[in-house]
Amino acid sequence: MKKVLKIIGRIILALVIVIALALGVLTIAEYRPAARETIIADHPAEAVLKTEEPMTMVIWNIGYGALGDNADFFMDGGTGVYTADRERVQQNLAGIRETLGGLDADIIALQEVDIGSDRSYRTDEREAFQDVIPGASEAFAYNFNSLFVPFPLPPIGHVESGLVTLSRAEIREAERISLPCPFSWPLRIANLKRCLLVSRIPVEGTEHELVMVNLHLEAYDSGEGKEAQTRQLLELLRDEYGKGNYVIAGGDFNQVFSNVDSPYPVYGGMWKPGIIDADTFMGGFSLLMDPAVPTCRSLDRAYAGEKPDGFQFYMIDGFIVSGNVQVDGIETLDQGFVSSDHNPVRLRFALEADAV
């Protein structure tokens, strides 16, 4: 019996040592971005924006090419970790690319774009979208960068993923602004380090610019992360609008806007989005979502073959725009969640000349 206990003790000690070493390595290798980092944007585009000119902008969380209608995901109550094989990732990316290419957008803001993750077979997904706007300027910022995510089983593994902004007009400057992380050690070391990707696009004939904020806010926190990140976003938008700039923030808020009636109730036991109080953005901003079509579906089970009745849908993707941006319409484009667990959302707008 003593020998058995010694063997068990040695096994436990060995496991403790392995776990401690793993935590040490991951802690040393933890992604620790600065509060603000300059992004070197590609500058092939020479065009500039013009006031009073009709434009379109599209936002889309592409689910890193692996969250098509066949997928379920363990964080949403499903079982999947690797939610697509290599072929299906390529199929999803091709579908997203085809859709984006047909929209003739002036600006595209994408979320969950992998550039070297195990979950998408180390595919550099930026390459799939670089020419959906011919000759576009492009900026990329990490939203998730982890040497190894050790959970669940099988583990998620290596992740490099982030935000991509494409613009028909030149992105003169771009910046990564870190958002508060609600997680403490050790959860923090292999978790998302979310950010705002701020792109500055000149406006012809003015000293002002369009400040375009691409974002993907916290999802699986208890609420305090979303609130802190939203407060920081509000401060940035107010500051830029106060300078006379045109401001558009768009992406996956993981929250609903209080001024938009959502027809999609949250069923018991399902993930629940936060709420952004539109009153906190009073004083020159509009919060916009299109409730006609859900922007996101739950990943508690696959969507292919399911009936929409009783399925969990959400409305969490939208825009916040400043008062000097004339909005001509917002539309969620129903793609049936074939290539991603989100639908793209299109904003039609123009920059007001008399606001400069």
C-alpha cells in the first residue's frame, strides 16, 4: 500500500510540476500590448473621402472562418472546439469573400479574422479579403494573441486573431487602443486582449477626418468588462467629435442598444448580451441596429437543418455615428448564417458639408 501511495504521490507531484511550468511559460509569453500602438497601415489607395457623397460601410464578424451553419461551440453550450475542418474553413472564407465582393462597399470592418490560429489551420485570412475592395488601404490589430490556449479538451491551442479595416480611401493613420481586460491571472494569460482599431481617413477640402472605430467588445464576462470597454469607447467618440471629426464606430458590441427594440427574446439558460444605455451617448450620437434580421445566432447547436422558430438569435452588431454623419439607412444582410454565425450589416451614409 505504501508503494502504491508513493507512486500516486509522485504522479501528482509530476502533474503539479508540469502545470506550474506550463503556467510559467504562458505567463512569460503573455501578450501585453501597450495602451496605444501605432498601426502601420497599407496605403495603396490614393482617394480621399468627400462630403455629401453617398457611401456604404459594412461590418461583419466572420467567426474566424470556422463558425458556419454546421458549427456549435462549447462556450455557447455546444460541444465543439475545432468547429470546422480545413476544407470547410476555406469554403466559409470563399462564401464571405464572395458576399463582400458583391457589396461594392467603401469601408469594410471585419472582426475575428485569424492570421495564424490552430482553430483555422494557420490560415492567413487577411489574404482572402485584401482585394474585396480593389486597391484598398488596410489596417489590422490583434484582438486575441495567445501562444497556447490550454482549455478545454482538446485545447484551442495557438491563436492569432484580430480586427481588419479596409477602405477605398486612404487610411492616413491607424492606431490600436487597448481596452480593459476583466480577467485576472491566470485566466488573463490565455484570454482575449480586446482593443479598438481606430482608422483616420482624410476628408477632402477640410481639416477634419473620418475616424472609423472597428470593435469587438467583451462576450463571456459577467458584465463589468463590457461596461468598462463601452465607457472607454464613449470617451474616445466624444473626444473625436469634439474636435469636429466625423465619427463612426461599428462592429460586434456583444450588447443590444436600449433605443432599439429587439424582437429576439433570450431563452432560459442561453448566453445573454449586455445592454448599452443609449442615453449615455446623448449629445450628438445615434445608436443604430436593424431589427428586421438577426445579426447573430447562438452556437449551442448547429444551424443547418434547424427551424428558425425557437432558435436563439441576437441583435448585437451595429453602429454608433456622430451627428455630422447623415445616415441614409442600415440593413442587416441575411446570409442564413451559412459562412459565419453573424450576418453582415450595411450602413449607408454621407458626411455633412455644413457640419465642418
